Amino acid sequence: MSELPETFVAGFHDENEVRKMKYVKFGNTGLTVSQLSLGTGGFSPLYGQYSLEQCRATVVEALRRGVNYIDTAPWYGQGVSEEILGKCLEGIPRKAYYVATKVARYEKDPKLMFDFTAKKTRESIDISLKKLGLDYVDIIQVHDVEFAPSLDIVLNETIPAVREAKDQGKARFIGVTGYPVSVLADCIQKSKIPVDMVLCYTRLSLLDQTLSQYMPVFKAKNLGIVNAAAHCMGLLSNAGPPEWHPASQVIKDVCAEAREYCKKNGVELGKLALDYSLHQDGPHTNLVGMNSPDLVKLNLDVYRNGITDKEKQVCSHVKNNILSKLKRTHWEGEELAHYRESLKA
């Protein structure tokens, strides 16, 4: 049983459940985060059906049982996720959670999708705080830095504007997020303003382990490290990915084979994916998208109890006999190329 974290609130939390969660120091931030954290992309149409009541029940279930880190962004449903999360947090003690949001990625229209300017960043932060109903967030992250025209604007406009918000008390820490781990490392090393944390998604999973190669770089900077999307945005789940998923058809087909193998064996691929990521060295927390209490219960069960011997055998087969067929395990550069082509069009 672990010690109670600083986010523990007597009368709100289930103390017995909280003591079952392990909390770790989040780089040099001074925050102590739960090893499993809550992603709210599903608090929007991004991943299909959702409701305010279901999302609120998800937040309460996760927080009461020990999850203390929540991630959102203006991009998720073009602000819907932040608005829904704000309603879900009403009545919950502010001390009970850390919340991170983002700047720079906004609209579906390719011409309006990204804006890394200082002006837009300042506006976005104020809008996010209003939607969340908060005076401050714990972390503001520059979203998907690889889509910037160049890193120069991120380094000279976006990050300075975020630091300005930090100086004003609107945020406590600065982060960056993205898909290509090399670009994240480059951004962090070049920034004259210290970056406190990094979030990379789908890059330390059953499918792809690129993040592990850059872990020494991030550890040397004493960053808080978030490993997001162990399920690879639905690829590694029995439900499968949404239509918009950017992976190549080759990757989708191989993951579909893994999915069918799991179904035939009566196993949920998502449990195997989460268990694998939870056992990787380096990240301080594994950020998982959840928008129902049942998903919270399922993921907490994997976190606390692991997987069965049968599930371990299925996982070994999936990793060594199915996913190993892929020569290229990621879609780095493909989404960016598509975005740039759409701008030309």
C-alpha cells in the first residue's frame, strides 16, 4: 500500500483505493502523479458516443480511486472536451487533481488547424481556463510541435507565451507534445526556456517502442514523461480504430489480424496493450483515454492485477508472430505530409 499523495482529500477519495495506486515524482516539477492517468479525447465526438453524465461518472470514478492526472486540449472536439471536463470537475476539490491542457492545435479546417503565434496562444489559454472553470491549470503543453512551419516559431513565440501565462499564475509548468520523438527532443534541447514535461503518444506500445530510444535525453533534462495512447488510438483494441486514424493500411491490417486473434481466444487486446506499456521503464504516467466508468474499472484492474497466464500467452503470440510482421511500425511523416498537401489544395 502506497502513501497518500498530496492530492488526497479526505471525504472525497476512497482511501483504500488511493493507497493501491503508485505515485511517482513527475520530473523536476514537484508534482507526484499516478502511474495511470485520464485522457479526455473521448469527451468529444473524436471517439464516437459520449454524454455529460457518462463523462462525469468517469471523472469521479477515476479520481476517487486514485488517478490524479487529467489531460485535455482545445483540439478534442474543437473545445468540447475542455467544456465537458469543466462541467465534470464542478464540485470536485481542486486539490484532488492535476490538469493539463494544450495550445496550438484547434480547428478541423486545415487552414485554421494550427496557430503557434504568441497572440493566439494567449487567447487560447484564457479560453481554456474559462471552459474548464479554473483559475489555473497545472500544465500547458504546446500541441503537436512537428506541425509548426518551423521550430523557430515554437521556440520564439509559443513557448515564451506559455511562460508568460506561467508568470501570471495561469499555469504551473510548460510542456510539449507530439508524435515524432526526435522532433520533441530537438525542441526541448533548443529551447532557451526550460521545458518541464513531454508527452508522446503511441510510441511506447506493443506496436512501436521508439520512445525508449530517447528516454536518456528526457531523463537527462529531468522532465516529467507522459506515455500516452498505449492502445494506439484504438488500433490495439478489440473495438478497432476510428475512421480518421492516420496509420497506413498495412499497419491497420496487421493490427486487425491481432484483434481477430484476440477475439478468437476470448481476450481483449486493449488489456494486453495497457499491461505492456505499464511495464516499460521511463514514463512517469501512462495516459489512457477513458469516457465511461467501465473503462476506468477495466484499466484499473489491469493496472492493479495485471493479466492472466492465458492473456500473457496471447500477448506473446500477438507481439512475436503478428505485429512482428511489420517492417515499419509507425506513421511518422505521413500525417504531416497529408496536412501540407491539404493546405496546398
